Amino acid sequence: VSEASRGTVLVADDDADILDLVSMRVERLGFDVIRAANGAEALELARTGKPDLLILDVLMPEVNGFEVLKRLRAEEDARQVPALILTATIQDEQVARDYGIQPDGYMRKPFTAAALSAQIDRLLA
Amino acid sequence: MADQDKHGGAGGEEARVRSILTSAHDAYISMDVEGRITEWNPAAERTFGWTSDQVLGKTVADTLIPPAMREAHWSGLRRFLETGGGPLLGRPVEVTALRRDGTEIPIEITITAMPNGERWDFHAFARDISGRHRRDRHRAAQQAVAETLAESVDAEQAMERVLPALCTTLGWEFGEFWVAHGPEGRFECRATWQAPGLELEEFERTTRELELGPDEGLVGYVQRSGRIAWLRDFGDEVDLPRAALARRQGVRGAVAVPLRRDGDVVGVIGLLSTEIRPEDPEVTEVLAAVALQAGEFIGRRLAEEEAERVKDEFFSLISHELRTPLTSILGYTELLVEAEGEELSDQARRFVEVIERNARRELRLVIDLLLLTRIEAGTFRVAIEAIDLAAIVREAAEVARPLAERAGITLEVEIGDVPVAAGDLERLGQVVDNLLSNAIKFTPRGGRVSLRLERVGERVVIEVADTGIGVPDAAVEHLFDRLFRTEEAERLQIQGTGLGLTIVKAIVDAHDGDIEVESAEGEGMVIRIALPLLSENGRSRALSRQSEDATR
């Protein structure tokens, strides 16, 4: 018995296993999920799918997570959508500053289900 | 024309004096008690631009003294006539003089008063010292730049500071620092400076956003030619990218200086003014000297920073590659237990627990190794912020508790009331994790590990004490050496790499903290870490360390 959706979350990761993992986690938390297998797809789907939250991996080929966010933040429609960055290194926060963007949160890999849930709750509160 | 026989000499003597004054290199001027000019030699003509015919009989005040100082001149003369003394008499003094063309120049002048019958005559020798002033200024500019470079910790800071140092000493109102950027050798503006009171915000903003290729603008020209280039009036050169803006904002004179290292132009300094600036060969020389110093410094720092960036990128990639599979292993393990729940047999549950525990162990190893690599490569940084140490300690205790339980060790945690500290959340978590896992590892079954957090004076102290095997006195000083393992640890075949404490030490050092160890063989160990509280002072000190290498 599914309850009313809590909203739509776009998940982007070029590692299929992690894309599945995060997507399943987010679905279990009561959201509809849009899956993007790379940065270009993420850009495309973020524009058409009108998600309420973005969960973006940093290191994706061609268009990385920061680039996706930077381009979306320049667009009127997507400006306000909060973004959670999946990252593997602390240095990414510096990289984000170099990009001139400020993600709303970071999730260091690996992460627990509880930590992911807490971050999502915080961003959509 | 007070040409009386004042020195009492014969006509021959007077002719001799006159010829000396005529050929003198210094300007000679004499003045009567009414303040009128009575003598004016050729050097005075050259220095001030007036011929003697034009000035004899006129007042010194109207001829030589800038309007703002005329009143002082007259009152000085009156005072002398009343008292017979004056502060400017009989010694060389530096004052500002007015030339015929309206410009003001610094002069050094020596005035003497000589009685002439009932009256007084004033004689003055003066010389234009603007050259000396200019040379002083030029020396000051070079010195200021040298000091600035010596004090800067990185290229960014050096660029920010060189501009005001150059502009204020050489009298320019706007400075910009360009450096090569990217593979196509385009130049981007990395620092700007404008004199207080100037309203060049738009010009500054546009400049900061500009990128110039090798053929674009004065910067591109200088980059290609490798030579200093002057622009008398920037706004007149319609081809330049910022010409229209310069005209609108009143920016006029400009000079661009290439900075070279090993023959390549690595940067360009631009100086701009709201006045027209004809080329000045002396300033060109100063700028060339400055360019030599700054080019070497900035070029080297930029190259180092680029190398560091490449290393950083590589470590980020490695980190990503190592963490990604662990993310899947740990994530799916958690998901499996959650999804299958009741369905899992006790045995399956135990197997999953083994997978998870070992994945975590591997994760810790990966984190330690990556950190160690960064330390060795000199790219280890801490990101200092206001942190809640109590939360960090509590979390580390949560993670360690199952390990302690498995090892049959009692874990005691005592968290006192501590204020906000300055630190790197993640790295300090790693410190406490490492200390606890070490303590648990080296404590036999039935032992006790206690973790305490408390405030001691102006510091916060994290203490981990155990009842484990301890280390002999001689080994204490080696505990933080890389790969150090005690003989006892080897004999007991306790797992470990000998990296944990090395990392702890590096992180604590980067926080300006201290580590204290108490131990005796067979009698356990106490490790105490003291970290500074978050004070304004402590914070800025800690922050400044971010840019330094935290190697030990």
C-alpha cells in the first residue's frame, strides 16, 4: 500500500550500482525517483522532470556533478531546487568553491541509510 | 636692482662673484625686505622657467611660492624683521616651489640673511630635487614589492599585495594582475586594486571578468612582445577591449609590465591612472626590476600550485575509485539486512555482519592511506570551522562500541561540558576513531578503555586511556613514527599497519594542538590531545594554517 509521494528526487550517478542503491533508498523514504546515469542526462531530466531535490555524484564523465549544478542554478526554473552532493573526498568542497557554487549538503561515500535520510529531511524541511 | 657695493670689494671682486653665480649649477635668488626679487641667475631661469627680466622686481611670493603657502611666507618675513631670526634660515630645507608652467617641484633651498646698511638682503641657493624624490620613490617601490613577496604565503596573496605596494609608491591609481590560465595561454585577471576614493567599480568588475588572448588588448600585446608598454591615453585607443569603458570611467594613462619566468610570460601587471601618462624611462626601469622579482616569485608559486592541483585531482580520483566499491558493499549489506529482515537465518546474519565489519576495516585503511599520501605529498589541509567536539566524540564512541563488545572490553565514555572548538570535523573524527580502535586493539579481553572529553583552561582535551599492553619507555618517542610497531605488538600478532598514530599526530599538528603520551610496559596507555578553543585569535591562526603544508 503506497502512501502519497513525498515528492520527486533526481538521482545522478555514473556507477549503476550506486545509482540503484541511492534510488532504492530514496524510494523507501517515500519519494518518486528520476534516475540519471550521467551528467548530461541529469541536466536533461532535471529540466523536464521538475524534481524537488537533486542528489548528484561529483565525478561523472563529461559533465560532472558541480557542472550540472552550476548550469541548473543559472536557469530560472531550477534555481531553487536544493542539491545534495555525493562525494568521495573532502577536497570536493574546495572544488565547489572554485566552481562558484554552493551545494546545500554533502554526503560522503560510503554513507549509512540513516545519514542519507537525515540529510534529505533537512533539505526538504 | 640692489647692486650696491655690498661686499665692500673692488669692481674686479664683484665681477668674479657675478661670474661664479652665473655659472653656478644651483639656482641663486636674492630678495629684499619687501620680498622682491633682486637677483636671478641662469640656473634659476632653468629651474623655474622664468628669465631674470621677467622676474626682477616681482615678489618671490607671486613667482615661486604655491598659493597655499604665500601667507606663511609673508608672516615669516615679518617675523624675521621683528626678531632677526627665522626657522628656515641658514640651513638646507626642503620646500615645494612653483614653476612658470604652473607645476610644483620639490626643491632644497638654503636661505641666508645678510645686513646691507640699515636693511637686510636675503640670499638663497636652491636646487630641484624632484629627481632625488623620484629615485627615493622608485627605490621605495622596489623595496615594497620585495617585502610584499617575501611576506606572501601564496601567489594569490602576493598578487593582492603587490598592486597596492606598486601603485602607492609609484603614484598610480588602479592596478591589475593578470596570469596565464588554461592550455591556450589566455590571461585572466586574478587581482585588482584601486586607490581609496576612486569610483572605478564598473571598470574593476569588468576587468575581473575579462579573459584576454595573446592578441587581445594591451595585456595580449605585452604578453606577445615580452616588453613593457606604455599607453599615454588608454581611452583613445579604440581597439582595446576596455577603451569605451575607460573613457566613461575616466581611466587614461596605462602601463603594462610582462612578468617572465624562464623566458615565458607568466603574468602581466597593469597600472592605470586617471591622468594622461607619457612614457617615463625611469619608471620603465623600475618596473623592469620589479617584473624580474615578481615574475620569478609568481611564476614559481603558480607552477607549484598547479602541480599541487594536479596531485590533488589525482588523489580525489583515487579516493573516489576506492570508496565507490566500498559504498556499494556497505550500502547493499545494510539494504539486505533491512529488506530481508526476518527472512535471514542466524547464520546469514552472521555472514553479513562479517562482510560489514571487514568492509569498515578496509574503509578505515583506505582513509588512513589516502591521508598519509596527502601528508607525504604536502597537500594535506585541514578545513577549520566551529565544531561540536562532544558530538564528534559521541559518534566515535558509537562506532567503537560494537568493536569493544566483541573484544570483551568495557568502553567508558565521559563527556564534559565543552565550548565550541576550532577544528576539522572529519579529521578530528578520524583522530578519535584511530585512538579508540588502537586502544581496543592493544587491550586484552576483560580490560577497560575510557574516553574523556573536558575543558582544561583555554583548551579542550580528548583523553583515551586503556588497560592494555602499553609500551616501554624507549618506544614512547617512536609511537608517532610511520610504520612503527612495538615488539610486543608483533609477538602478540596484533593486526595493524603502524599508520594510525602517525596520522593522529599530523592532524593534531595541523590544528595547532598537542599530544601527550603516558605509558609503561604492561600498564596500559593514556593519550591526551589538547586542542585550542575557538577564539577570534585561535580561529584566524588556525585558518591561516590551511594554506600551509601540514607535514610533520
